[in-house]
Amino acid sequence: MRKSYTTALILLLALGSFAAQAQMSDRYSERATPTAGQLAAADAVAITRDMTNRLHLNEGQFLKLLPLNRTRLARLRSIELECGTDEAAREAKAAELEAQYEQECSRILTPSQLSQLQLEKNPPAPAPTNGGNGVG
């Protein structure tokens, strides 16, 4: 009789161990796949860090630009979903969003940082090189 109790106890412990392992693997698999919101937040952090390196932002500017970049990315994604294959509507809404973004950036960045950001977005066209003799 004692042997049957021992066997039953071992069997219960083994089943409990398997159940615990299954729960842990479920938890790990849930964490392994980030949500779209987490990806957007990570993208916004990466963009803001890149801006910090390029424009030499201070901590206050970083903290103000981070939510702005999150919002911008979320709105860009919603514009893509909203407009679908309508290229003209998508471009118009994206241009409007970009204008709003630049307006908000102008409140956060210094004039030199803002001009550097604008230069990076719209680099000047290279001057034509045609030999310089004017004959063409």
C-alpha cells in the first residue's frame, strides 16, 4: 500500500512539473512576439535616438520629441491603412502630417537644429556640371 502511495505521489509531481513547464513556455512565447504598439514604440525610440545623435539634442528635447515621433509613426500607419491603394489621398494626408510634425519640431528644436533637420529631409539639388564653357 505504501508503494502505491509513493507511485501516486511521484505521478502527481511529474504531472505538476509538466503543467508548470507548459505555463512557463506559454509566458515566454507571449513575450517573444511584440505587439504592433511595442514595435511602434521601439521604432519611435530608435528614430529619436538617431535624431539625438545627428542633431545633438539635449535630454529635454529628447523627452519632448519621443511622444511626437510615436504619434507621427502611429498616424503614418493609420494613413496607410485608411487610404489603401489611393496614392493621391495617402500622399496628401502624409504631407499634412509632415507639416504638422515640422511645426511641432519648430517648438522643440533650436533654429540651427531645425534647419539641419530640414536639410536632411530635403537635400539641395546638386549643381549641374556641363563642362563650364557654356557651349552646349
